[in-house]
Amino acid sequence: MKMTLEEYFYDFRQRLLAEFEIRNKEFQRTAFLDMVSGELTETGFLNGFEHCHYRGKSGKKVDGFYLNEDEASLDLHLADFQNRKTMESLTMKTIKSDFKQLRQFFLASRNKALHEGLDESTPEYRLARAIHDRIDRIQRVNFILTSERRLNVRIKSIGSHDLDGVKATYSVWDISRLHRQHCARRGEEPLDVDLKDMFKKGLPCIRAQVGTRAFLSYLVVVSGEVLAALYEKYGARLLEQNVRCFLQARGAVNRGIRDTIVTEPHMFFTYNNGITCTAKEVEVRGGHFGSEIVRIVDLQIVNGGQTTASLYHASKLKEAPDLSQIFVQMKLSVVGDHDSEELVSKISLYANTQNKVSAADLRSNHPFHVRIEEFSRRIWAPAAEGELHDTKWFYERSRGQYLDAQSKMTRGDKKRFKAEYPRTQKFAKTDLAKFENVWEDHPVWVNLGAQKNFLQYAKRISQVWDQAPDQFDEDYYHRAVARAIVFRATERLVSQQDWYEGGYRANIVAYTLATANALGKDNGMELDYRKIWSEQRLDLSFCNQLALIAKFVRDVLYLPTRPVQNCSEWAKKGEFWNCLRWKFPEIKRCLNEEFTRYFVQAKRTAA
């Protein structure tokens, strides 16, 4: 049964309230933006997000940003959030006012050196300085408003325009749009592409299957303009069956795709391998030049996501190429629900030649994830001190499983389910990758972002799985949960520190735990995960030790002599980790036996 908007608003708010229990309540807006930006990053609408909460004179405001150097673009975010208990209406007056305040921040930073009047230690200084220093390089600014309110249905979209020589676009993500996206990702709202409605014409096609046992298939030549428009409207929903996320234009293959689009568009069809797609249903009609596809239900690009996303991002360049003159060959196969998973997996492995697909590209149905999920449904975690009963940790092998499990439950069953699987003990694949990589001496990977960190984790785990899958036993699961407990406790304690200003928490947490691990390894020790698993909590004394380390990490992150102005970019470099290591002797002198009490003699090689 499809979740109603009212049910989604209630669930959304309950998830936020659970986050507020974990974090310091001063950072409710941060929790709201983390939740929304996480959703939009996973669906491909955002490439990244960084916090920057600023309220200035003359109404200048900003809550977050992402500077994409490759695309010469800047996202600026503002949150319409007051932790409202009921769903209210979002009016055009509010929207215009909020976007005006975002524009004022951008223009003041770009043209009036806003940063000169700001504290150099703050995120807003670094953002304003970055905008000013790139005055000739930022070609596009995307103003994004996120709201817990419901957009007035009579309000139409806000178009783009030229803003002082920069292309400006506007997006509103209200609670109803987030609800639609949520339903689509859970399969409650299938992706139904009406080509006639979108493009006023269908796609000429040739029926291509051979033999009676073959799947119904079509050969199509589609323009780059159509593919870019589809990606702009549906984003990563088109690629949900693809083995990878879009890797941006940094790999050699993707740079080659971009270069061909920009410099040799007439050769794109010749050079490119094309795309492979699946659908549950295809509607074909007669057209001017024979048969044409007019509607596709549940369109999925299973090979060619890089091509599609590259065309979309090229369309956003200030001097965008004419994508209507670029053509791509498409193979479209019609498959049923019971056939799709196995078929898509084989297509992804056999058909993809542009970016090599290996076993490292772990999917949710990989045996590793299936095993971790099985452990999480079966293994009870000991009751923490003060709790009345044992609980379990819920591993989301596929996104939305936690909610799906409750979708058909009665109120009483839901209450029992949440008592068994508290929401605060839910974790996903990308969470597991963070928990593990920070304790395996890979904090730089974690700071690259959830998706890139997961790809690195997947590669490492896949190699071990192929050689010795039995290493991933119940003991491994206990260790992973223990690391989750430490990670989330560190998130809470960082938010509670007097020196914490509300930004770069993810960077601080990752390097705090990596430092703790490195200091233990220097003495031949490792985290006593059995102790943490059995207690399901950390002592305050150990948290205080982690807080001392976190302060050192924060100081290095804000180092005045850092080679990169943006702190988040600084944290992505190996040089940052090396710089922090120079502080280890000083950090050791500040720690006491309460730190070492949580470490034991190392006995194994980490998986």
C-alpha cells in the first residue's frame, strides 16, 4: 500500500526526532539538512553537500553548499525548517524571500568581498572567500530551498536566468516532492516515461529479438538531448539497477566522454558504445518513419549510466553543446519482475565495456550483504545498562527495508518491531563502509563522501570475500556493530563540545577515530570491540578521551597554513592525515589510562 503524504510527514518527523535524541538539540537544522541532502545525493540530484549556517545583515542567508570545480558550478542551500508539528503550506511569498536571501549572499560574496568582514575560522568565511576567489570560474549557481512544508499546488516551477553573468537555477524540495521521490524509490510509484508528453514525439525503433525464446527487444537511436532531459527529470532513479553510481568526469573514460561531447559531437555515435536498457512495459505505435516507442514503464539504464549522466552534466555547462545533434544507440529489452534481477546482473557484468565492472562493485544482493543482513535479523545485542531487554541492529541491505518491514503491520506490531529494532540501531551499506574504513586506517576514503568511500570498501571486502568468505562470521558482525556504537557516540560528543561551531562534523569524527586506531596500533593494540558489544555503550571517561582527540583534529582542520582554503577539501587529502600524524606525540601526552582501557592486544589481521 502506498504511503500517504500525511503518513510520510509523520514518519519523516519521527526520524528527525530520533536524530535529535542522538545530537545536541541546537543542531536540529543540521539534522534536517543531513536527512534531505542524503536523500538527494543518493538519487543523483546532488553531487555533495556541506553545512554552512549563516544569518547576516540585510537578510543574507545560507545553510549549505557544494562547490563542483569540474562543473564550474555552485549549489547554495537554504532550509525552511522550524520543527513544525503539523504540515503547513509553503507560499510563493516565502519562496521568493528565501531565494532573494540566498542570491544576496552569493552576490555579496562574489562582488563585494563579504568574507573580509567575517571571522576567518568560520565556514561562512571559507564559503564567501571561495566564491570571491572563483569570480571568473563559477559559471552556474543552483539555488536550492528545502522545506518541511507543503508547496502550494498552484505554484509552477521557477525558471533559470542570468545573474550578473552567471547562469542561475532554482529548485524547491518541499515535503510533498520528497514524498513522491520516496514512493518512487520504494517501487510504490513506478517510473512511467510518456515520451509523447515530454518530447512531443516518440523514439523510432526496430523490433530486434530473434527466436521464440528471446526477450522482446528494440534497437533505438536516441538523441543526447532526450537522454539529458530524462536524467534531469528522473536522476539516479534511471540507474537504480546499474552496478555503479555516476563517477563524474574524473576517470579517463568519463573525461573522454565529456571531451567528445564538447569537441567532437558529430563523432559521438561512432566512438560511444551506446547504452543498454530494460523496461517492464513498452508501448509502440506507428509513426511517420515506421514504428516508434511512445511510452516506457520502469525504464532502467543498466549499462551506460556514465554516458547518460555525462550528457546531462555537459548540458549544464555555460557554453553547452547542442545535444540534439548528438546521437546514442540504445538496446531496450522488455523483462518481467521475476526475470529482471538476474538478467540485469548479467547485463551489467557482460555488456559493460566503457568502465570495467568487477566483483568489487558490490550490489545489495551480493552474498556479503545477504550474510550481514541475516546476522542482523537473528543476533540479539545485549541490553545496555539501564535497559530492560535485548535489542537487534537492523541492517538495510536495500534502501527502505526498515520502513517496508513495518508497512503492513498493525499499530501494536509496529511498537513491538521498534522495541526489537530501535530506529537508532538502523544502519545501511554506506554507514557500514564508514564504520569499517575509519578503523582500518582509511579516513581519507571516508572523507571523499559516502558513495566513493563505499566503492573503496566494496573493492577491499570483495577481494577478501573471494579468498576467505568465512572471515565474515558472527565475530565480524559483533565488531562492525561495536564500531558503529563508537562512531555514533563520537558524532554526539563532537556536537556537544563548546568549540564545535556546527560544521565539518563528519570530517572531525572520521579522523578522530582513525587517530584513536592509529595510536592503539602504535602500541600493538586494537579496539576492544567485545567489551563494547557486550555493553552496547561507551563510558563517559572514554568519550572524554575521544573529545580530546577531536579537538586536535579540529585544530588541524582549521590550520591557518593549510594548502587548501576549503576545510572539507583539505580533509580529503593524504597530506591532512600526514599533518595530523605529526600531532600524535602531543595527543598521547593528553590521554590517560581511560583511553587504553578500551584497547586490547591485537591478535588478528583486519579484513
